[in-house]
Amino acid sequence: MTQKIETLSQQLFDERAAIAMSLQPLRKSIPLNDINILNDGVVDIRGTKIPMSEKAFKNLAKILGVPIEFQGRFGNLFGDEAKKSLIDQMKKAMFRNGLLKVTAIFSKQDRSIIGFAKEDYDFISNSSFFKVASGIISDHNLSIRDFDGNGEGGVTINTFAPAQWDIPGFQDEIFTGGITFSNSFDKGFHVSPYINRLICSNGIIGEAFKEDFSINQFGVHFDTFMRRVDEMGRNNFKPKEFEARVRKAMSTNASIAEMEGMSNLLGHYSGAKGDKLEKWIPLLETKQCFSKHGTNVIHLSSKQKKNAKTGMPVWDLINAVTHFGTHDNGLKIKESNRRILQVEAGSLLAKTFDMENLVVSPY
């Protein structure tokens, strides 16, 4: 028996859209030599100290040529002063090479800097985003499941179509597809497949599927954008690789690494720990089984954990994450974090599973 998917009323959608448009971030072009990094949370611009988000700091590091992975390790090991020194050196080098200005993205709420971009970077306003998204929703008869503003002026809308499709041979695997629309200063106007499993109304956001795409300006790219949306509609918003990946997920057991990774995500975004997560992902029970078999999971390396087969099918793991991210489970989870969990579940479905390429050996 399938479950009815709750939808957002037009009135509530209009109210949230108005709020999102009012929070559209402000942009300002600033010479690099006017920016002095005090630490990873504050910059001085022409004598004024301005808070900046972690994302803004990483944006600036990337623009200045500091690899993000290295920047994280560098900060952890050597602290803010060394991090500031390194980025200041990169800033001087980029200034000598002709990168004179960057665009600072300011929050309308508190005037903090929530991002940096190169000076010539364009992004689409929320008002234009809603105009286009609303037209697509109307043209394809999509219903709005939920709507989330990320606090930085960005917005995400999950929608689904009336058409249903199944996985032949599996009674309970009935789905309806749609589109996740999002708009943000760093990713632009972004479109991803949005899939609901109707037996439990779990939602998956398929950013890792080929149908995922984005644009930062309309112009010459808009026709291509609309053609790709129409192609999704002609396929009832079913990603081309979806059925094959679901079948593979059903027949492949997760690794300890995959279970642990997803359990850590649930804990990170909900604050729940240990046995409070067992009803979704029985990680403690699995580790106990390994212990009884003579293997202490704690002593396994990250590569060994990827080779440690569990009794939980990947499909069950994916549905545990999507259920956790879609439903009210009595835990406080921000709506933006629910979207992240749905994206992570979609990424897990689309990736090559740790146990996927095991070969049955005669030895």
C-alpha cells in the first residue's frame, strides 16, 4: 500500500517565496588589497571588521589558489595565524598576477559575508528563479512537496509529478519522480531528479545522476536548460540509471565503511548518538557480530572497513537515510540538513558500492 505524499499549499509557497526574495544576498566588488584576513571567521575591509562564514573563507581560499583539502589540514595543525599567513601570501601572488578584485556576497540579515566569488561571476536572482521554476512546475503538472530557505538567501523546492513507475518484479518498489529546484550564489540555478518511494514516502535527491545540471545565467544556455527539463518530463522524471542502481543496491550488501559513514551523517545532523540511531542503521549490532566473529572493527583501517561486508543491503541503508531525512522522527533536524541527507542518499545510490565488484572465486 502506497502512502500519500503531503504537499505544500500555494499560499504557504507564496509566503516562503516572498521571504526568500527579500533575503536575496547583496554583492559588492572589492579590491583584493582592501581585504585583510584576520582569521577564518573575520576579515577587515578598509578598517571595518566583518564576520564571514566558513563557506566564505573556503571560497576565498579557493579563489586565491589554496587547495581546500590542504587548507583544512593546515588550519587544524598550525592554527589561525599560519593559515592567515599562507592565504595572505597567496593573495599577494594573485594580486601580482592580475586578479585585482573579488565579489563579496553579503547576508541581508546581518551583513556578514557568506561567500566570495570571482568578480565576473554571475548568479540568478531568486525572483527570476521563482518565475522560471513556477513555469516548469505548471507546465509539467508538478506538486510541491516542501520548500526550504538555507538562511543565506538560497532556496530549495522539492516537487513531484502525478505519474508513478515501478521496479518490475518487486511489489513494493513504486515511485514517483519530479525535480528538486535550488538556487544559491555558489551553485546557481540547480536542477536534480527528486524521487519518492511511495511505500514509505521517502524522498531522494539525485544530484549524482546524469540528469543533474545547473546554470549561472540564462542567456544562450536557457534553451538547453529547458530542453533537458522537458526530456526529464518525457521520461516521467525517472533517472535513466535509477532502476539498474536500485536492483544493484538490493542485491549488494553494504560495507562497514558505508554503514558507518551514513550513521555518522545521521548523528551529525541530528545530534543523536549511539543506540539512538540503531533503529535506522544497526551499526552497533553489526560491530558486535564482527566482534563475536573475532574482528574488532575499531582496529580496522578505512580501507579494511570498505572490504568488511555487513548483513545490511545497500538499498535498506539508503532507505534508512531517506526515511530519517524525510520524516519527523522526534529529533530536531534543520530543513536544510534534511535536504543534505536526501542528497547523500542519492549519492550513495549512484556510486559504485564497496561490495559491488566482488567476484565469486573458486578458491
